[in-house]
Amino acid sequence: MSRNKVEICGVETSTLPVLTNEEMRKLFRELQSGDESAREKLINGNLRLVLSVIQRFNNRGECVDDLFQVGCIGLMKAIDNFDLSQNVKFSTYAVPMIVGEIRRYLRDNTPIRVSRSLRDIAYKALQVRDQLTNKHSREPSIQEIADVLGVSPEEVLYALDAIQDPVSLFEPIYQDGGDPIYVMDQIRDERHREVHWVEEIALHEAMSRLSKREQLIVSMRFFEGKTQMEVAEEIGISQAQVSRLEKAAIAQMQKYVN
């Protein structure tokens, strides 16, 4: 296989054409005049746009060929509905339609079954959210979305939660060179408060055994959520020194917490 050669759905991506803005407008005028061959040229000339969009979904474990085909459906819908009189680039109009088509595909194929009525509310809520965002140049509140749909805010929230993709407890959500932080690390059990109370006492005791600098680093890293680089900049040392001091502090604290 030659360098940069990637084949998706039998399409050799390195050979895909790239249309200029003027070529795009010319083809849209021809399409609106009834020339169906212009539609085919517009599709082929924008397949790279589909490729760029599906890269956002690479971590979903989905077949790339399937995502590409679904993205092409979104592209064709965008071509068929694009208004040349509007002063907007085609890519600006097409990308949300391609993304929306892929998201619908992923939601409809989730292993968790969601009722049709809930999915309908959720999809309408997403459409209304995009419309209100474009209209007011800000993210609308759940109440605003609910008012447009004529349902309660609770129904909107429940519907949107129902179509969210499941996430593994072992999904890494943050890593800055050290050990990753997983979803399960951010989940807290509010029960057994007495256990937490004992743990807090042990943690306080362990912290008291550290030097002032080590206490500061641990506090900034694990209580304020700052990265090692941010800590290094604030206290005036290198990131490598922060990493070394952090590891030494944790090892010291484990003697009193465990």
C-alpha cells in the first residue's frame, strides 16, 4: 500500500477531487437548472468533507465504511437542500447535516433500547437546540427548548439522557503524562458517610506529614484539578520536578492512608 493511500467503501481517498468555491457555485446553478450530472459531481467533490467528519467518531468502535456511507447520506441531503442564494459556504451548511445523520445512526444502533417516543422528543430537542443557537448565538436553556416543543423540561432532560451513548467505567477521561483518570475515579457513593469521615481524617494526617511544597502540589493537582504543567508554572519549577515531587508525596501519604 502506498503512503497516504486509504480505501473506504471501495473509494481510493487520495484520488478524490477537491472543488473550488467557484466550481461549487457553478455546479449548484447547473443542478438547479435540472442537470442531474452536476449532483453527482457535487457528491464526488465533497467526499473529503465526509471523511473529515467521520474522523470525529473514530473512537466509537464503529465500522468506518458504515460511517462513511451514512455520512454520504447526510451529504446528499445537504446538496439537495442547499440554498445558493444564502450567503453561506456549502461546507458550513453540510457539516451539521452530516454529523446529525451519523449521530442518528449511532443512536438508533445503540445496544440500549430506547422507546420511539423518547427518541422523537430527543431528536426534536436537538433540532430546536440548533435552531435556537443559530438564532440567538448562544446555547438555549432546557426550559427554552421545552417551551418550543410544548413539553415539560423534565421530559426533555429524560429524553436527552435516554439517547446518550453508554460509557465504560474504565474509559479514560484525562491524562497529562501521568496515570490516567478514569470515569470510575469520578464516581462517588454518598452512602457510608462514616467511612468517608475516617478516610478524611487519615488523609489529613497523611497530608500533615508532607513538606509545604509537597502539600501545595498535592492540593493543586488533586483538589484543584490542575495539570502538572499548570502547577509547574505557578510555583516556578519544571514539570519533571512536579512529577517527581508528586510521586514522592503520594508514596509518603500511602504509608498513613492504607
